[in-house]
Amino acid sequence: MNATNAQETDVLVIGSGIAGLSIALKLARHYSVTLIAKASLQEGSSAYAQGGIAAVLDPFDSVESHIKDTMNAGAGLCDKKTVRMVAEKGVQSIYELIEMGVPFSKQAQSDRYHLTKEGGHSHRRVIHAADHTGKTVTETLVDLVKNTPNITMMPNHMTVDLILNSSRTRCIGCYVLDQSNNHVKTLLAHYTVLATGGASKTYLYTSNPDTSTGDGIAMAWRAGCSVTNMEFNQFHPTCLFHPKDRSFLISEAVRGEGGILKLPSGEAFMQQYDERADLAPRDIVARAIDQEMKKHGVDCVYLDISHKPTEFIIHHFPTIYARCLKVGIDITKEAIPVVPAAHYTCGGISTDLNGQTDIQNLFAIGETAYTGLHGANRLASNSLVEGLVFAETAYQSIHKAFNKQPPIQKDCIKDWDDRYVTVPKEKILISHDWDEVRRLMWDYVGIVRTDKRLKRALKRIKVLKEEINEYYRAHTLNSDLLELRNLTQVAELMVKSALRRKESRGLNYNLDYPDMKKRSRPTVLRPKKTKPT
């Protein structure tokens, strides 16, 4: 069926985190923009970011220092051009947010902004809004988006797949599922920007919201884009361990402001693993916690900041204080039980410095992209600044080339055809496979790996992937099925990447290859080329 009901716009932005909201606002100055979010506009990993945004705002800090800290955390796999660009442009991104009205925290009785210091940083350079930075920035941007005439908002719509031209070299839109009625719409655009976030929901335990299922990475891969460094999934060292609240992140800033990791006995242990102790980068801290838990046979360790004044704790960490108090933990008097949890996808869709992917007119920004900034491990609070900086460079690239674009090739576009599928009689396959993939990843592709575990995981994931694709082809769509399809695809990419890396570096720690090679390169996977239809 040829497309008869296609909706057209100048630019499609898929994802409503900080990267997606930022580029939508910039593009809307000149073009019509359709902003797609699979949940509400406010839902996504950006809103859950507590710590802040890293940028050189202190006169005693320097761009060179930020570069050095980022490169060190990335364990030799960062792209220096990308790191320098983000470190240099980060300050301007912060000033733009301030002009938009983001109420960053200030020092007591001062007009100067309060900067905190997190693991891996040599200076205080993390600007924040108390301990709810992501939520505050997201709310500010969403309010602006809602009042911008050129932006059409489509919340509760989930992208199914990208649409390419007949030669499969250019992206011209996407199919999107309206979750209110499970109807698939055809959306066409001159440019498409993926800002869909990461894939930490691939793991059983994660600090991320339910939306983090790697949708953009999976769609881009199916369309023909390469992906890079998918073996490097960051585990945040400190997620609240409590039966009533297992996905709440305890910000890196708690350790930045003096929090100490301890065993149940009260003994501090991080000094045994790194001279920076509790301020070591996340990969080191997460492995240390994992090792101490296994060594002592304990379910969690404890993060203690109770030695600080009560007023200090409540002022700096109001969200964490209130959330912990809700489950009976008073962090001004007692330590917080914590465990590592999957947190950030350091790899992603391969892009250049403008966010351009392997496919023309398809851009990827934010956590869904691999830009070279994070290397083998992300430096704390570098994620939001990356999203902001690449929103700007992608916007500039699109704006510069927009008027040179040929008309959209419509003769190759077909409406979604679901005439030969049926409504599923039962959903047990989806719920079972969803659980199996995440448990498989947690047990075999976690903080510490072996080739035997990885091969076992890959073998099972391939079987699950075929089962899921067969189910997908035969039944009507819903968001759970689409997420499972994407989740399984990304899990396969993670395992294949991990099997290619024959060393332990950054977030990829393999007991079969405990040493780090003197020289190493990013892991690039390229899909098999499909013939144009």
C-alpha cells in the first residue's frame, strides 16, 4: 500500500530528554519540528540525572584539566577531538540553560553558582540544581517546547522503524505506534534526529527508567548504521538497596561531598583499590563494591555521609534525603545500603562531531550515540553536557545544509500494512523473554565477565531474537513487543562487542584477559548490507 496518510514535517526529533528537547528548540527557530516521545515528554533518563553538568566554570579550573580527567576516566579510548570540543563548548551550553531560566544552585549567601566535585574530577566543575538537576533542566525545556509554535508534540508514541529511500542511503522518516490505539502512523521528514537514550534496561538491575530499552540503537542498526563500543555499559556504583525501592540512584555527588563507602562492619574499603579512594572513577568503584560483596558474602555495602552536619546534608541532597526517609532510612544519622546497577550506555550509534550517522540525514545525539567522548568509561556528569553540545553541533549542521536537500522520495514509501497479522491470544512469551534477556545479561554480561559466559549468553540471545522476530511478524504491535525486540537486538550487540575485546579495559573486565593492552582501538560493528527493495 502506497503512503496515503503520511504526515510531513521538516525535522523529526525522536526522544524528549535533554538532547532531544534542546535540538528541537534550536531547530524550531527556522523549521517545523515533530517531537516524538514514547512516554510523557518529561519521562526519560535525563529527568533522573541527579548530580549535575560538568563544565569549566571555576577560574581555577581549565579546559585542559577537564580533557585530562575525561581521557583518564575513558581508559585510553576517548577521541581527543571530541573531548576537546565538548570541554570547550560546555560552558556556552550552561549559559544557554541559565538564560532559559534553569535555577542552578548557588553558594550560600552568594550570587556565585555552587560547583560540586565528583569521582574522577580533579576540580569542582559540576554545576547542579540541588540533587535533581536533570528533572529541573528537563522541566524548564519542556515548558519552553510547549510554548514554541513550530513544534508538534507526540507523547505516548513509540517509533517502530526508520524509513529509508529506495537506495537505502538516506533517512526520510519513520513509522510510529500511537499507543492510545495501537495504530501505526507514517511520518516523513527531511531530517531525523535520534535522541532516544541508552539501553541499561537490558540489565535486570538498573538506575534507569523503563524507557531505556535501546530503541534508537536497534533501529539505526536495522537501518544499516554501524555501532561502536557497545561492550562498555557503565554500572553506577551506588543504587539504593531496599526491597521497597530498588531503582533509585544515590548520586555520585554524595561521595563528592565526603560520603564514604563501608562494609556492614563499618570498615571503609575503597583505599585498598585506588589512591583516590571514594572519588575513584565509577568503573573502579563498581568493581570494588562487587568484589567486596562477593568476598564477604553480603547483599550490599553502605554509603555513609552521616558525619556531615544535618543542615548540610538536607540542603545538598533534599531528594535523596526525602526518598531514603520514605523507606525508613535517615541519611543524617545512618548509612545508605547500596549496590551497583546498570546506569549508562557508553557505546552507541557511530557518529561524527556533528552527530551525523552512516546514513544521510539521520543524526544521533545524547546517550544513544557514540561520539568518542566517553571511551571505555564515562566521567561523571559528562553525559548531560555531551547531549547539550551535540544538540548544538547537529543543529548547525542541519541548518547549514537544509536548503540544499532534494524533495523527499515518496514513491518508495508505503503505509504500514497489518492486514495479515493477528491479535496475540496470550502475552506470556513477551513477559517471559523480557525477563530472560535481562537476567541473562545480568548474570553473564555484568560487571565481571568471562568468554564462556559471553558465548553462552550469545547463543541463548540468538534463539530468543529469532523467537521474538517470528512473534513480531505474526502479531499486532504494542510497546512491550517493540521494546523487547529492540532490547534483544541491543543485548546481542553488547555481547558481540564484549567477545571482540580481548583485554580488560574500563567497564569491560574479563577474567580471561585481566590485563590492559598497551594499544587498543574502539570496537566497531557493521551490519550486513541489505539490497534495496
